[in-house]
Amino acid sequence: MKSLKYLLAGALLLSGSLASAASLQLQLQADTANPAQPTMGDWMHFNSVISNTGQQPIEGLVAWISLVEVTPGKEQPMDLEDWSAHKAVTGTTLQPGATLNTQWPIRLIQSGDYRVVISTTDRNNKTVFTSPTLQFHVTQKPVVESTRILPVALGIPLLIGGLLGVQRYRRRHKAS
């Protein structure tokens, strides 16, 4: 009898969680202007839509972006401070039927396979809601580009050699 009571209480709590979960919907899409094959240094933008489909306002909404590397052998969450990402939307009240549209920019700083997701919660609910994930691949960009380095690598020794040659020429002609 006691276990039935706990089972019913758990079912009521679960149904309450499901009802509140159904009142908040998240969508996430990559911006159409994103590069088709992103490389290190590119910017990508992701657009999220958070909708309150319930009957009550959602107070103190907090939404944030998360980036996870899923490259085999390198699986880890990424610190977005290095990626120059938009950190969070905070303190927003979302009325019933209202939506919150946010663009999330990320500067790509490391090659690999990544997934991005938007998460949200509010101050009254102990549930974290997440959007579907989007996956993308960032290709390696050479850090040292020969077109920028070659003129310096050849130019500096030639400049130094030229200055030494001019100095030697002046010494010889002064002595004469």
C-alpha cells in the first residue's frame, strides 16, 4: 500500500514535469550565411527560437550556448571564452505564446568535429531544456602561410646583406 502511494506521488511529479516540459520549446538552426566548409578563423552563427507554449509566464529565463568537441580521442566540452561566443541571455520573462529569438555567433579557433546546443532554464523550474544539437566540422587552416612569411624570410637577410655591403663600400672609399 505504501509503495503504491509513492508510485502515485512519483507519477504525479513526473506528469507535472512533463507538463512544464511541454510548455517550453527550443529550436536551433545554423545561419544560412555560414560557410559551407568552415575553417579555423571563420565565424559561424546559430539562430535559436525559444517558445513559451504554456499558460504561465516563464520568469527569469536563462539561455546559453554549449559547444562540445566530438573528434575521436578529443571528446570534451569547449570553453567558449576562447571561441568569442555570445555567452547567455539572462533575466528574460517570456509571456505565454511569446518567443525569444537569439543569434549566437562563434569564432572557430580549432579544427575538429563539434556539436552545438542551446540550453535554457528559469528560476522557478528545476528542469534544463535543450534544443536539438547541430554538428559541424572545422578544417585546419595553416597558421604559417608561405605567402606572408616568404617575403620576410628572404627580405630580412637581403636587407642586412645590403646594409653590410653599403657599409663596407663606404669604408673602402673613405680609406682611398
